[in-house]
Amino acid sequence: MGKGFADERSKRLADELGEQLTGRGPRGGFPAGAADAVPGGTAAGGWPMSTAHRSPSSTAPAHRPVYVGDDRALLDVAEGIAADWAALGVRGSFLARDLGTGEQLGFDIEESTPLASVVKVPLALVVLDRIAHGDLDPAHPVTVDPGTSSVGPTGLAAFRYPATVAVGDLLALMLSVSDNAAADALLDLVPVADVDARLRAWGCDGIRMRHRMNHLYECAAGAAGNDFSLALELAVRDEGAGRHTIETLDPAHANAGSAAALVGLLERVWCDGIAGPGATAELRRLMGLQVFTQRLASELRTDTLRWSGKTGTFLHLRHEIGVVEAESGERVAIAALTRAGRRAGLAPDIDLAIGVAGREAFEALRK
């Protein structure tokens, strides 16, 4: 993607997206939220659709979520969350699991979804594992040049001049402010194929890493040029059609994963059941530094609760995964992966619904 494209988009990002998209949108025109609905009537996911874009021959049935829950009360909570999301025109998957008891609740937990910046969590674990084995020095300096780096509104991606940063600090930028340039700089050291192979070796078969972060925006720009509204329109339209003009929104080609696979990864990280204990401890620490609090963290941070998470946003995708830990000892891993069915760059109501879902699930699992 040309530098001129990225520069022209930067002002538009600030004007149109604001802080909700901070850390996940590009350094310009493409914010975070466009790719998963069908205009017209009721889509395959049960979303309302704009009749102006409805195909006369469309007969797709309403989506019926597949629920999981260890008892009737937990199933009721899962059903309530799915209904709340559907009322907002949102389809997605959700899973919350108590890491002590194994009890869980959720719906559509095996559905593969493009992950946006959530994929930075498994990327970080692979890099930290390399560091733990002595294959990578956390103090190794890396120079990031904005003329060639990945786009994004935060961290090094928003810099105007070259900067040299240590590997360990690239990890911190990637997870705390979702810095895309930091992520792709790490992928220069540990290539995409190596990350994906390590995930396979660890048995994380439900999570795939297939491309660099900047490829999200390259594909969107290829389909829609500088027009964010068109990219969002394409994403919404294509979701219902079962095809994807923007390749990185196709689970078969995207960095993708399921709620079940992501919660399984978090469980192994929090229980030191993957990589080495040094790597998992550092990943837990770094996830606790995330600055974005508009989703799950909004309802799961109090004086007696600690939230460690990672958001992910691109076009219609609004996600978050993480673990809430209570002073009383409970630990609950949560994955909320949503796809909005409307063309909106900003959707605080969806963010709020994600937060409410996390709180309701946590409270149900504690009882």
C-alpha cells in the first residue's frame, strides 16, 4: 500500500473514528468496523437488513445459535446474551469459562472468525517463547521507519520519523496500545509461517495466523480505495452472501480463530500449560497493560477484580478476549467475537453489550 494512501487516510481516521478505534484502525481511512451483515430483511445471522440491498430471491433462514452451558441457569445466561446481541443487529460467538471449575457458557463457540488485532496475543506468545529459549534477545534494537511501516493510529504506527525500539518494548506496544507497526516489526523477526507452525505444534488448531497486520488494510484498499464507507458496505454485503471481496475478512484466508480455541489458549497461558512459564508470565503481565477499556474491561474492572485482555477491531469486527481475576480466587477466561450487521464506524452500544455480556457471564459462573 502506498505511503500517500496511508498519509491521506490519517486525518480521516482522527476525524471519523475517534478514540473508540484507537489502536486498531489504520493511519487513515479505514477504521475498525465493517464486514459482517447482509442488507435486506433478515440475514443468515438473523440481522436486520436494508431493503435497498435485499436480493428478491433471498430466502436465507435466521441464524440459530448453538448454545453451551453446564446447567440450565448458565444456558439461560448464554441465550440472553445472544438475544441482546441480535437485538443490536450483531452476530458473533461468545465463551466464558471458569478456570477453576471448568464450568462454561456461550454460543457458537466453534465458529471461525477473522481476529483483527486479537491475533497479537498468540503472536506475542510465540515471540516470548523464542525469547525464553534464547533464540531472540528482548534487548535487540529494531528500527521502524514510518515510510515503510504498517499503518495504524497508535504507537510506532503513528510516528512521523524513524525510531529504534527493543524487541521487548515492541511487545509492550503491540499489546498495550495495539501498535500495528510493532506487530509487523516482530513478524520481520518471527515470520508469519513460523508463528502459525508453532501454534500447530502447540495444538492450537483452532487459531490460524496467515498474514501480517498491514495486509488487512492492503486488501481493504485494493477493494475500496480510500473509501471507508465503501469498504464497510462491501463487508456488510459480502457477509450475507457467503463470499468476501476483502480477502482478510474471509475466515479461510484471514488470521482467524474460534471462541473455544481462544479461551483454550488463555486457559493454557494462565495455567502455565503452554510454552514456558517465563513466556506465559510475561504475556499475562503485558495483557494487563492494555489501555482500551470500552468493551469487556468496562464491566470487569473494580477494586477487587483485575482484567487482562486484548481487543481487536476492523470494519465490522469488534472483539475482545481476556481473563478476569477476583481477589477471592476465581479466574474466568472470556472470548467475545462480534460482527455488526450495520454500516457504522462507531458503535458504542455494541461495545457496551460486549461488556454487559462479560459481567453477566462472570457473575453467573461465580455463583
